[in-house]
Amino acid sequence: MSRTLLAPLAPFAPILSGPSRCGYIPLRAFSTSRAPRDAARDAEKAALAEEQKRIYAQFRPVVDAFDAPIDMAVAYGSGVVKQANKTGPPPLTDFIIATPSARAFHAANLKQHPSHYPLYARLIGPGALSWMTDKLGAGLWYVTMVKFGDLEVKYGILSTATLTRDLEQWETLYVAGRLHKPVLTLHLVPSLRAPLEANTRAALCLALLNLPPQFTELELWEKVAGISYSGDPRMSVPGAENPEKVRNIVRGPGVLGAFRGLYAPHVGGVGLRWADTAAQAPSTTDEGLEWRGTGENTLTQPASHEHAAALLAALPLRVRQRLAAHFRPTVAAALLSREVAAERREIRERRAAAKAAKESRALYDDAEFWRRVAAQEGFVEVVNNEVRHIIKRPALTQSVKGLVTAGFRKSVVYSLAKFRKWLAGRRKK
């Protein structure tokens, strides 16, 4: 791609090549008081380190209990990152486990933990289980309501290849969407760090497309947290999910600091400013933005088409492909509109020039195309519809698959527990 076409993306260089960061997501916000900031931050880091050690010591034995090969293991959900307005008995602790080979994982796990599988799964063996894991639903095999010491656990198994595709391309947004939110990383191979960073960069860009020029920090994190639920059928089915789930996630104790830590590598490259310093040079740290307050402060972003175009161009490949197919000027439209005809000619000319320069550039990589999309009224709703379309079918089929992988009895008990959570959420509305 030529430098001219890349020019609109220049402000986004930090997000497109941000530093790789890994480790445990902070579960408590750091001090934002400027004068004693360094001393306060050191004290809080020390306290946070102790808290992380405690949480790590609680959940790490689950990962160590597996003989099967593991590339990534994270604990997530309300059992790990506390939600606001959370009442009732302790929830299941949710885990996602990525393995280099689903077949090898099931083979080892059937020998070590046969009781985790329903009878039919033990009978069909690891080969068939591997096929069901990879090919059905969103590519996971879920085991629910099993005990590891004092913890009652639900864990999902998927191949590392499936995870990588979802993180980088948003193939289903099933696991990628869960990793938009704070999780506790218990094990991670270095090769997965870049795909994880790409996933959070894309989530931030999509959230900003859905926000006005001014918004609060809490509104930003609600948009990020809500991406994976936007097309999930369970959010509209009574008893499937708490209707206040997104709000409760963002307002949980310590979660504000967790979001800040997770997205710190990216916020400096997307034009974010505090509203009271928008006309000044940005107040930044080595992590991009100097966080302040408890989430109620107002942030601002550029209101230009160029900014929106750069956000669009930073979305994952599958989303851009679907958008390019939607906004591509058609022959029929060109016959009715001189503007569309001129756009088609210009696109052909740019492609010919790129071919002559031996550059490979599809329409979904064309910066000028994204500027034109960003100038169209209502383009954000088209983006959201495409994202919802990506999420909807895998979320539905994975939910059905989960009932099969858990077995009949556990499925009934788990569904009843979900229904009780939904009722509790409805009463609080």
C-alpha cells in the first residue's frame, strides 16, 4: 500500500503495532492523584501483587491438574472478576483452555478425568470428540459442574488454531469477545500474545465507532464489554442471561482498573483526550493516557471522517470483508448514478495502479474506500449489523452444543441456575 493511502492510518500506528503485553489483569485501580502519585502507585502495586498472588494460588491448581497439553488457560466471569450487584451463592468458575491438539487433549483427559465426560462421549473416543470440538458450534467443548478441590468449575476446550483465527479475524467472536473483558491469565505461550493484542485493539476501535465525540470512560468500557453480547441470542431469551450483565461487569469492584490495564497499550493511538484538555497537547504516560477519576470523567475523540475511516480500517479482516461486500459500488447502481459510476472507475484505476506497482491490495485494504464509507450516513449501524451476524449463529449453535457436551442432568441444573440469575436481574431493574 502506498504512503499516500496509508496517510490516514498514521495516527493509528501505535495501535497497529503496539507493544505486546501479557500477565495478570489488575483487579484494582491505581491511584490517580498527581502529587503523591508515584508513592501511592508503588504502595498499590505492592498490594496488588499480593492480591494477584492470592488469586493465582487459588486458580492455578486447576491448570496444573491437567496432564493434557495447554497453550493458554484463563479464568473469567463473575467467579473471577467480581460484578456489581452480585448476590446469591458463589458462581461456577469459568475457564477457557486452548490446546495445540484437541485430539491429544481429549485422549489425555479421558484417561485422567473420565467423569468429566457424559457416557456417550467416553464411548466415541478422542477422535470423534476432536471433530465435534473443532467443527460444531464456535469450536469449543464445554465441561461443566466439575470439582477441582473446593472449586466448582466449568471449562471450555478449543484448539489454539481456532483461538488464533477468532482473535485475529473475529471468525465467531465467541472466545475473542470474552477476552475483550478482564480475565485472569494463568498460562500463556508467547506466540499468542500478538493475537490477543490484535483482538483488544479491534474491540477498542469498534467501541469508539459507536460513541459520540464526547463520552464518559464508563461508557467506553460498556461499549467494549457489550460487543460479544450484541448478537448473542441468549440476551433476548428469558432465563439465559442477566439483562444487566454488561453494566454489572463494568461497575464491579476493581474492574475499572482492570479495563485500564488491558487497554493501556492502545488508548494513546486512537486520538483520545480528556474533554478539559482536548485543545491542549495530550496528557499521556508511557502507557498512552493518564487515567483519572472513577470513570465519570469525559473523554473526547475526533469527529472527522478520517478518524472514523482509520477505525474502520483497523477492524479485523472478516468484518472488513463483510463491510466491503456491503458498500462495494455495484454495476446496477452505477447505471443509475454518475457518482457510483465514477467511484467504480476510480477503484478500477487504483487497483490497476497497485497491480502495476506489484502491490496486492483488496478493496477491504483500501484507505480511500474506508473514507468514503465513513462519510455515508448510518454506516455505523451497518458495521454493528455485520458484527451481530458474525456472533449470532455460533453463539446459538454453541449453546445447543453445550447442552450435549454437558450431559442431560448437568444441563438441566445449569439452565435452572441461569434462570435464577436472570430472575434476580429482572427484579433489580
